[in-house]
Amino acid sequence: MVELKGSDLPIRRHSCGSTNKVLPIPLPSDGSKPPPFALVAMVNVYLLVTSLNPLTAFLHDISVVRTNQQPRGWPVKLRDFLKQHFGTGTSHQTFGRVKEVIAEVLQVAGALSSERQQSVDRCGLCFQLLSFTLLLSHSFTITVVQVDTELTLSSLSAETFDRQITKDLILEDTLHFLLPEPHSDKQQQLRIPFTPVTPWSWSGSWLWIPQGLSNFLFTHHLKSDRNNQEIKEDVNQEPVQSSTWSGAVCADPHLRQIYTDPLLTLTPMFSPEVKQYRVEVSFDTVMIRIRPVTVSPACKAHLDEQHGPRIANYPVGLGNNRITVLVTDDRDPKVPAIMSIYTIHMFRESRPSLPMFGDHVTCSFLQDCGLQIQPNLPCGLQPHIQTEIPHQTCSSGHAPGRWVVPCLSCSDNRTCDWRQVAWKPDGCFHQLVPPPLLQDCLRDRKVLFIGDSTNRGMMYFLMERLNSSLEDWSKVHHTLVHRNLNGGRSLVSYSYHPQFWLEKERRPTFRQALLKLLHRSFPLENSNQTVVVVGGVQWLNPEHLRTVKEVLDSAFLRNIVVVVKTLGMGFHLPVDGIHSLNLVEIQNLFQKNKDIITAAEHYGYEVIDTFSITMGRYKEFLQGRCACHFHEVQNLWTSRPPINQTAALNTAQGEGYRFPTYHVSGAVNQVYAEILLSRLCLKTRT
């Protein structure tokens, strides 16, 4: 803050009927550049007034500027901005004019206050925070446009938290400036008075300061927590530059605050010294915007990794989520040094359920009203009318259907028991395949999966159901083969596609990925003993199915079973770093899904319509930036050695040892994975 004293500045008489003051900006006389002719800047500066008689005020080094060239405001040091646009010499004179204009307005206010409130007891130990809005125009004038008794920050972006961060900095600096040092033995408190002090109705921001603090106010300078050193700034000194930290050492690697939208209640309460936090959010919280801010500008905060973003939208999946904040020293931008790590463990609650103990009604839904993909059809819960229980199995994996749930009332989804929600095809049912039949059905068969992580979730569900446990799991992004299933009688292989993280010229085509998968799974029978499951969340299109047909024909595998897992919900949240889809684009995706089904039927392929299944439950995604995962693999532990390791371990070695095992969870993934098993095991094997 810069101190302004009325005795140091000339007093000019002017009309008291307006708060507007206009002073000329001198033309540059030192060879520095004049302001651009077209530049018009609206500048908010912030003052702490500690006395009107004599006038004593302190100008904060942060200002908020917006121009006709950049209408969105940004926080900047006022003298940095003036130097950039007016040159070094002229900027110093312009800064003096700014103080002069502000001082005159304050002196007029003090005179009016003295004239109109002589009978009111004045608070000699009060202070006032003010926002001055100044217009700096190309005609070389400074105009006081408005004076507010609150912090005026509306031109700053709330989306980037610039508004909240700047407000916090100003308020923190104000308290650091006014309050005694933390080690002081005096217990000070602040309270708001009720008596208006001036005709500008400043009472909302006036605070009473206890006796004994007066000497501190006028003899101590601002102690900044941003660089942990005392700033004794004279009006003729050059300001501390906030943008010259490239060579500074990150000596205090702590976060000053973590800003979130919506506001998170962290446990424990945030403190720079605490590195681990827990927080619970409701089911309806599907995305968090987060921005960590460091104590020192010499340190940088990154999300997830050393080169991660400094502000980002995060999707919040059901259950456990984790956000990692790295505080780094970026002097070497290629390899930032990690100085400290903060972790937020976030748990998102499942959809609230009301257990059904008595009478209830049956409700159904196709789509959520928050994302109405088929505008010509109803959204939300509707009364479900079913005349009779279906007795025939569905003739396809994409039979139309809807979600059914018991509720006390279809007009209130809070009265439903969401633990019992089920997918019901219209007029038919998908048979649940019991383990013995599944093991017999898949004996001596090979099931090949090609696709993204949503296809991988179906694969691991099949493996767990087939073996009654899952002993091998990884987030594989390449090709792998599992040969130890069903007592060694079944093979499951997988190829990840598309490998979007590779450069386009190095990225394998779908044809190349499919050929590699077939080769890794050889030998293959040209019968229904071989199954290829192809699918992805949004990349799949009818052209890929034509490629499948061409590759299988050329490999003499025309008679194998091909199952097409269609598209699914995801990428519907505006997550940073991920291309998101708006409602119209998702509606177009629904039409594309229908085209895929038509193409699959043309080629005689089985279809699992995962788009229809997921669109009504798009909020129930699990952890993952795409918001498209409806499964997750959980780590479990057992004292029983895995089947394929039993022979390698004798009893003495295995005794008392816990072995890893895994479980695929996710109710939505389970539904369409069970439909896959039903379609594979519907007919008798030849």
C-alpha cells in the first residue's frame, strides 16, 4: 500500500455536487511513449482510509484494469500498467495525478462529513475500505467515475476465481496492516458500529478499532504475506515487480488457499501446513472447478502432474475421487521440481434411496430431464404400466427398454429405492447366465475385445464371472492375452483403440489394431467358437463395421460371432483438457448410434445398445475425466493363493500371506455386460 496524506497534496476548490474529478495527464517530456490514441482504460483502485483529519489513506498495490481493447478485467499493479502504456517517466507523473484526484475527493468527503455530523461522536480509531473507479482516456485525462464502499471486482472473472482471489488478497493485506503482530500479548477484536459516519453511507464498512492500536496504524508499514518481507514503500520508489519471479527460489512451498466451485468443506479445515484433506459431496455434484494458490509467487501450483494445469474443471465420479496438487519450483520449466504435494480425497454419495417397506408404485424412465436427448419423448419418472410378466427371451441385445424403480410417488425421485433400479426391455427379458452354464458356454471359445476403456470394463466383468474372481487386472492401453481362464479352456484377448495420445502419423489405424489382435489370438476357428466384441464410447461409426467385415473376410473368418457394443454417454461435462459435447452434439450422437445399429444388422452382427442404457443414468459415472466410465475395478485381498499361482507356492510359503484379487463394480456396466453374456450363451454350441 502507498500512503496518501492530504498535507502533501495541493487542495483545489471544486463543486461538491458531483464526485467526478477530471485532471489532465501530462504529455511525455522524457522521450517515453505516449498512451495509444485508442486506449480507454477503466481502472479500479482500492484505498484504506485511516483518518480524514488529517487525511491519511493507503493505496493498495493491486488494481483491476479493463480496456476497450480487453473488456475482461485483470488484476495488475497500477504502476506496472501505467509504465506499460505511458512509459517510465510519464507513468510516474500519471501515478501522482491518480493520488491527487483521489485525495481531493476524500477531502471533499471529509469536509461534508464535518459540516453535517458535528454533533455525532466521531470514531478516531476507525478505518474505511473504498473502491475508486477511474477512467483513463486517450485524451490524457483522469476521471473519477464512481466511489464504492465495497470492493468493486465485478470485471474480474469468477470462473477463474480471480475475483475471489483478489478480494482475499486485499482483505488479508488490510488485516495484516491493521492488526498487531501475531506474537503480541494484546488480544484485539474488531466490531462493526451502527452509527453512520458520513453522508456517503459508509457505515457498512466502518470498523471500530480498540484503544492502543492507533500507534500501530501510523508507525507500521504493510507486512505482505506474499513475499514474507517488510515493504516500506515511498511514493517515489519503484514498486516490487510481481512478474519477475523466473529466477526466484521457491523458498516457501505451501498453498495459501484452495478455491473451489462449488465451495468444498474440507476436513480438516484448510491450513498451509496440512497436506491431506477429505470431503464428501452430494450425488448432484458432478463437477468441481478448482484453483490452488501458492503463498509465494516464486512457487507454482499444478494439478495432477508437474506440467498439469493451474486451474481446471474436474468430473466427480460416484464413490472415491482424488485430486492432487503439486507445488513446484519452475525455474527449470522443462523439469519442474516438486516441493510439496497436497491431496484431496473426495467421496461422492450415491443417489439417495428410500427403502420400500410397504405399498409402493412402479416408475420408469428413459432419460433424465437435465439432459433431454430425445426432446419428443417424456423425461424423468413416469408411471410404469406392465400388463403381464414377459415370458420370452429378447431376440436381440438392443431390444428397446427402460429403467424401472419402485417409488412411493413417481413425481418425486427422492421417494424411490434406487438400490432396486433395473433395466427392463419392452415385452421380453435377457436371461441371466449362471456360472456353471457360462463356464460350459465359453469352454474352448476365444473372445476378442477391441475398443476403449468402456469395452475393457465389459471384458473384466466377463473374466470375473467366468472365473468367480478376477486375479489379473490393469488399465492396459495396448494388446494383451489372458489364457488362464476357465481352467485354461477359455481365452480372452484385448486391444485398446484408438490410441489418441499418440501423434496422428504414429497412431495405429483400426484395421491395424484389429489385425494385430487376431494375430495375437491365433489359432482361430472360423465358427462361433471365435467371438469379436468391438465398441467404444463415441469414436465408433458404421465405417469401422465395414472394416471389420473386410478384415474378417480376408482372414477367412466369415462365420465367427461379432458383437457391436454401441456408443455411450460421456464427455458431456465441460472438463478442461477434454473435448466436451453440448446438448445438440449429444442429440446428433444419438442419431449416429442408430446408424451404427442399422449397419450392424446389415452385416448380421449382434448389438448391445449401451447408449440407450446409459443416457438415462449419465450422472452415475465413476472416476475418470471423460465422465464415461460406468465401471471400476476395486482391489481386494485374500489369504487364498490365486489359482494360477497355487502350484508355484507351497503351503509354507503361502501361509499367512495375503494375495491380491479384484472386483469389477458398477451397476450400469453390469447390465450391458450381462446382456453380452446372455447373447453369447443363448444358443447351443455346435
